[in-house]
Amino acid sequence: MSSAVAVAAAATAVAVFSFLKDTIDIIISRHRIPPIQYYYYSIHLSILVALIIIV
């Protein structure tokens, strides 16, 4: 049971890190955002919400 929680916490940390990295990249380069980036954002957010609900 504890190992599942540890895996979920690690996955959450990875998701948060990648999401923040993408956000910082967009803020720094503040140019055209390709539409696929929005799909990445929605995927990151849905995974994050799902992990938070699970944990």
C-alpha cells in the first residue's frame, strides 16, 4: 500500500515539474503557442487532478 502511495507521489511530482517547466518556457518565449501545447496542458492537468483525487 505504501509503495503505491510513493509511486503516486513520484508521478505527481514529475507531472508538476513538467507542467511548471512548460509554463516557464511559454512565459519566457511568449510567442505563438502551437495548438498541441494546449493538449499537453489538458493532459497534464487531468493527470494531476486524477492523482490528487486518488491520493
